[in-house]
Amino acid sequence: MIMISGVDNVIIAAGNISTSLRGFLDLLWVKWPYMRVSIDTAEKDSPGFLSWGDARADVLEPAAEILVCRDVVMEAGWERDGYALLEGGEGPFALMYEQLRMPSFRCEVKDDPYSRDDCHFVPYEVLVVAPGASIVTLVTPDTESMFSRTLMELLVSCIGKN
């Protein structure tokens, strides 16, 4: 059975998110020199998949949906295979980002934000006040594969630098 839908990994991020995402995709481009992207923004619909070098300027938009493939072979199989990992353990993925519309929201903290290793941590509710923050969704084939975990770690690292 082929799974068409991927797994959403949602991040609330401060800073210039478009710069972070472009940096993330530039780093991936080193590994995937034939990387293809389809970028849909509020200003314009995607012209279809283009090479990353031809499309990277569009990541400056304040909101977009970006579909990412390693090459034309992965692009051709996406409609049929969805977010499935291909031979070699890699697969297509998507990034969606926009400015957070809520200046504050409540959520449950599952990890100790104070990083106290010697205390028993019990999850609790917090109020996050984050005007100007962005919401980023990384859609990966799964949560367990090395590919999906590496994408998430690289994205978090790039966001953390800005």
C-alpha cells in the first residue's frame, strides 16, 4: 500500500523565516544538485517544478508552499507514490510557511524548557506570546526514517541561526 500523505512537523519560529528556509534549501541543494521545487505564493501560483537555482528568489515571499524533489525522477513519481521513501531512503517533502496570525496562544510543554536534568518533569500549559513569529510545517514521508529525522534536524538548525 502506498501512503500518499506525509507527516506534518509544525514549528513556531521567530526571526526572518524566509532567510532560514532558503538557507535550509541551499544546504540540501549541495547534497541534491538537481533539486527541483514548486513554489506557490500568495502573489502567484507555481509555474510547476523548476530547478532550485531558478526558483530560490521566490522564498523571499512572506508565505509560500514549497514542494521539493531530489530530481526529475522523484518529481515524476510523486503523483503516483506521494511522500513515500524511495530506493535509497529519500523521498519528496514539502515546506509551508506564513506569519503566525495569533499574537498569543496556549500550548502544552512536553519537555522542560529550563533543561533541568535532575528534576522529574510534568507537562504543563503555557501561554506563548510571539508577535511576528511564523508557523512552518515540514511535511516528511514519515517520522522514523533517517531521512525525515535529518531533514527536521537541519531545518531546526537553520531556523535557530536566525
